[in-house]
Amino acid sequence: MFFANAVVKAAQILMEEEEEEEDVSSESVITRRIQINRDRQGAHEKLVNDYFSDVPLYNANIFRRRFRMSRWLYKRIADDLAGLDPFFTQRPDARNYEGFNTLKKCIAAIRQLAYGTVADALDEYLQMSARTTRECLYRFCHNVVKLYRKQYLRKPNAYNVQQLYQTHEARHKFPGMLGSIDCMHWAWHNCPNAWLGQYTRGDHGHPTLILEAVASQDLWIWHSFFGLPGSLNDLNVLYQSAIFSDVVNGTGPDTRFTVSGVEYRHEGRAICEYDENASYGNTFPVDLTQQDLNSCTLTNDYMHANLQQDLVEHIWNNANDGDGDEDEDEDEDK
């Protein structure tokens, strides 16, 4: 999946760039690494007293703000990583000194992801070298994708789609709604000068990269597409993303929905992926002729106009029904 591969690739690029900077900045070849006697035990005790003791110095709200997750979720991820990769367990190093434990290695990775700091910035607090901190980041991203991609880094299956339909219709009175799709711009401060015009749009004034995402009401991100130039608008991004690939290829489960008595079979399949454990459907792409027909159906103005009219009628009827119930209640009170 694009999103999962992008996470691991980004971590690997960060490691390579910082290693290149270290090589360029060094004036002479160092044949022996300088040994620094760091107070690992003292850093561990301070970390526990700050966040993980029975009465921590910083409460749960501060922990969530600084690490972008709850303390319970952090411990769960740390335990899962320790069970998957021995790197995240505490082991003696080549000098027979005790290495870093699971808490410190995960904290080092999450701090870099949460704040975008360089690896060397954590040395004073965690007593951890920049090289070890970078390795923690890379292994953290790689193993998180390996652990959770089947459950969290995926597209919705047929069961998820029906749950989304029911939830959004109950909340918004809007049938056939999978989630909200939008594009946001991420500032690119180190954009090369030759690309400034391509990645800069007038309403932002600085180069940006575009992230397209689909999220549901429970903040579950079902689709992401990142990296296009900031000069594009939302429609340009939509035409280049793979959000409708399952519809065009004819794959995915049957996720039809009905609006005002009219059945629509394609729009709800925009971000669905076939899951053999959840539904039955075609797992092989259809021929090119059928793919062209499916693509034309997605952009058919007549179908979109009919769907718009049916949605307006559905919402209007529900609004009128609600007003009628309120009038009856007022009459009974009188």
C-alpha cells in the first residue's frame, strides 16, 4: 500500500540524509569512535518519573500532547514491538553494558515523529547517540507497518463500508456516505529553488506538498495520497490519486446503496478493497473495455445530476418528517 511504503521510505530517507550531512561536515577521517560515558540509568529513571511512574510529573493530557497518543496506547505499541523485534528489548552491548530499554527506544522514535526534530536533539534527555536514535526511528516505522498494516493501514472491506453507511446516515441523514475527502497543504521549507514555481500556489505564498485523505467520523483514515505539487487544486489531485481504482478495475465487494428508492452501485465502491474473509467479489481486474466504461460512469454528468436530485429529495423528506413530529409533540403538550 502506498501509505505504508511511504512511512518506511520517509524514515529511511531521513537516516540517509543525516548520515550524508555527518560525512560532509567531517574534515578528517576518524578511525576510532569517541566514547562518551552517558548516564543511561539516570536518563531512564528521569523518564519513568516524568511519564510512567504511579504518580508521574506530567499528567495524561501533557503526555498525549507531546507524544500524540495516550499512555495506554504507547505502552501497547511498545509491548508489541518488543515481542516482534529483539531490537526493542534491553540487551547488553559489546562492552557488556546494559543497552536501552523498550521505553526509551520508542520514546526516541515517537519524539522525532511528533516534533520533527533531528536525532541529535534527544541526546541530552535520553542519553542516546544520534545514530541509535535514527535506528530507533527506522525500526519503529518499519515494525509498526509490519504489525498493524493488515488491521489499520488498509482500505475498508464490505463490512466496514456498511458500518460507515449506517453511522453517517444516522448522524447526518446522508445515505451512501463513506467519509470526508479533502486535501491539505504541508509546508516544504527545503524546496529546491528550481521547483518553487511548481510547488507554490498564490493563496499560500510558499512551497507545499499536498496530502489527500479520506477520514470517517471516528478519525479512521481510510485513504491517503501524498506528495503532489502544491500548485494543484483538489480536482487535479483527485484525478491523479488511486481512490477510484477499484471501481475502474471492477474489483472490490458489492457496496451498493439506495437513495429515494433508486439504487446506486458504483459511487459507494470508491475506496473499497476486496477482502476474502469479509465478502465475495471479483478479485481480478476486468478487461480494458470494461475499465473504460467504469471510468466513464464515474464521471457521467447525467448520473451525478440524478444522484444530486435524489439526495436533495431524501434530505428534504427527512427534514419535513422531523418537523411534523415536532408539531405533533407541541399539539400534544397544548
